[in-house]
Amino acid sequence: MGRLHRATLFALYQLTLVAGIALLPLALLTRRFGVQLPVDRAILGLKERYEQTQPA
């Protein structure tokens, strides 16, 4: 079960990286209008959770 959880978190982390890269032009455009997309928080949150599941 731990392996499945770790693999799922890794897949979600990778998908958020791809989504972040794909949304970069939109994020740059919205930033000009004072709106910031929270993609960085999603990526960092999943990264931290994935790193917590690593075996010691």
C-alpha cells in the first residue's frame, strides 16, 4: 500500500509540473493584471508530501 501511495504522489507531482509548464503563458498574462495562479503552491505541496513518503 505504501508503494502505491508513493507512486500516486509521484505521478501527481509530475502532472502538476507539466500543468505548471503548460500554464506558464497564462500565468504570465494574469500576473500583468495582478492575479497570481497558485501553481507553485501545488507543486511545492506535492513535492513535500512525496519526499515525506520516502523510506528512511
